[in-house]
Amino acid sequence: MIISWLLSIAFSASISLMAFGAVYRPEMLGYLAASPGTLLIACCLPLVLLVRLVEGRAHSAISINAWWLIGYGLVASFLSALFFGFTPLYVTKSATLLVLSAVWLAPLLFFDHVRIQHLRAALIVALVICAVGYIFGDFFSGSLPPAVREIIFGAGYQETLDSRARGFMQETSHFATLVGRYAMMLYLLAEMPRRYSAKRQAVFMLFLVVLLAVVGSKGAAISILVAFLCISLTRRQIPYLLLFAPVVVWVGLQQAQAVAYDLSNFTSGSTRLTLWLAGLAGQLSDPIGYGYYGFYWAVQHFGGEAMNWLGAQFPLNFSEVVDIVEGLNNVSTKSTLLDFLLVYGVFFLWMMYALCRRINLGDPRARAAVIYLLLTSLATSAHESISFFLGFVVLIIAFPRSESRPEPVVIRG
């Protein structure tokens, strides 16, 4: 139990350190060193696996399924190598993807060691760090001393042309996603012992909509707005929807303008559209998944086809897509769901189904959180996958189905 307690502290510390997401030190570790939090998780994972092997059946099905999923990725990689042929570059990159996938699934792998008191403190600390980053790095731009900026931001991330808030993160979308998801998790933990209140939920979700709009978010703000609308079409919520309608309409119009501006001035819109099509085509082509090795072939092949098709239909800027598809730099579909579907196929869907079955989706709070997590996962990927799976861990503990009791090893204090 002492080891489990220490792992809980280490994991919770890593969750708070994810608020520092522009570090990239040492650079030889690449994307794994993008945050101190990811490095700490990677260092603790071997111990988590060792404890899992020693304790065996004492662990929950949640962590067991996640380990099996990682193992299946190796099997699928072997099959992809046989089918597509051996390429040294793919081998090197697939080894990296294996480690990163384990880091991104860490909330599920650490599930048996999570202490809610540690996690709650970590979420609060992370949001405080984000607030400090927003005030001194965005609101009062340039107020951070050069020596501090040099410590917090790695090479190439000290300046940004994007005027949207990013705190201590490498990109604005990462900042908004982390703030929105962590705030949602704190709300869920606070609501855990309380009876449902339609007023309380409406006020919180409206607050989150406005907060994400203020920091310049597009995807996260739109996602929470859609989640708010989805749970508002009930007898208990409609009065609050009508009351807050002016704010909802204002945020909706603001986000529509932001999306239109992004398509005209940046590459992120065309990049996501191209890679989404590539991810969907790849999943339909091979539902059982490509594994870590075949993931790169799938992105190259279907990404190229999607780029050619879209280029013939619309005048889009594909400069970023070309770097991803042809240069194999920062390869991703820009979506947690599509990335994991390409690697693990239908087995990832089965794992997500098993997670959702443990959640009381009859509760509007849980239902809204699931909608929000799934929608944000369509536009974010990589290290943001950690907060995605962490959200499901919090939901399983805070709002379990009545016939599925919480795991006895999880302390909710």
C-alpha cells in the first residue's frame, strides 16, 4: 500500500505539471520531454507494470484492459510489418509511439493507485499554474522576466504569432483543453456526494463556456457549448437555457467567427480536416488497427489521398499537412479518438465501451461530461489524451453505475 500511495502522489504531481507544456528539455527525448509531467509518468510506468505483475488479480479490469490494449498494439505492429514490409524509419518511430501511447493511457494504467485527495489537489494546482501563465504570459504579455521565460519555454516556443491565450503551454488549443477538462473534473469531484441540481449544473457549464471563450478557445468552447445544449433540452434545464440564451448566442457567434478566421489565416483548420478524413478512411480500411508500426503508413497513405481529394475541391493551405504526411514530423490525425482507432482498431472501441458501461450516464452531470470529453477528443490529441482518459477515470469514481461498485482499492477521501 505504501508503493501505491507513492504512485498516487507521483501520478497526481504529473497531472499538475502538465500545465507546463512548452518545456522540450532535453530535446533529444523529443515530444516525450514536452512537459515535466509526461517525463514523470514515463519514469513511473515501469514500476506500475511491476506492481501489476506482482499483485495480479488485485488489480481492476480497467488497468488490465489498458495493458492488454498496449500489448495488442505490438501484435498489430507485427502484422503490419509483414504486410507493408520492413522500414527502419517506421521501426524507430513505432518504438517511440509505443512509449507515448503508454504515457497517454496512464490514467487507466494508474487507476488502481489513484487517491482522490491527491488528484483533487493536483487539479487545483494545475489550474492555478494556468491562471498565473494567463495573467503574466498572455494578459500582461511580456511581463515575465527573460530568465524565467528561458526556464519555462523551450527553444522555439518563447514567442507566438497567435494572440489567443496559451499560458505555459506550447499551443493555444492545448491550454484551453487542459483548463476546460481540469475544471470539469473538479466540478465532478465536488458534485460526487451531492444530489443533482439543474441550476448548479447550468451555472457551471455557462461559466465554463464563457471562460473558454475569453481565453480564445474554439474547439473546447464549442464542445462545452454543444454539451450544454444537449443536456438543456429537458424540463428542468430549459428555463436556464432560456435565461442564459443571450450569452449562449453571443458565444456561438464568436466561435463561428473564430472558425472562419482560422480557415482564412491559419493552417490548423485544413490540417485537421485532411487528417480526420485520413483517419476515417484508415479505420474503414482496416478495422482491427495498424499497430504502432502501421500507423505511420496509414497516415502517409490515406493522408496523401485525402490531401489530393480536398485540394481538388477547396483552396486549402496544406503546408502543415505536407510536413506531417510526407515528412513524418509530429505525425497524428489531430484527434485522440482517430489516433487510437488507427493503432488499436475496434479493440479501442471495446475498451471505451467498457469504460462507459461503468459510468452512470443517467446522471446529467456525467452525460454532459462524456459528451464534452468525446467532442474535445475530436480536435486534440497526443499529450491531451492524458486528460481525456483522466476524465473517464474521474467519472467512473464519482458517478459509477449502481450495479458496478467502485473499485475497493480506490480511496475517495
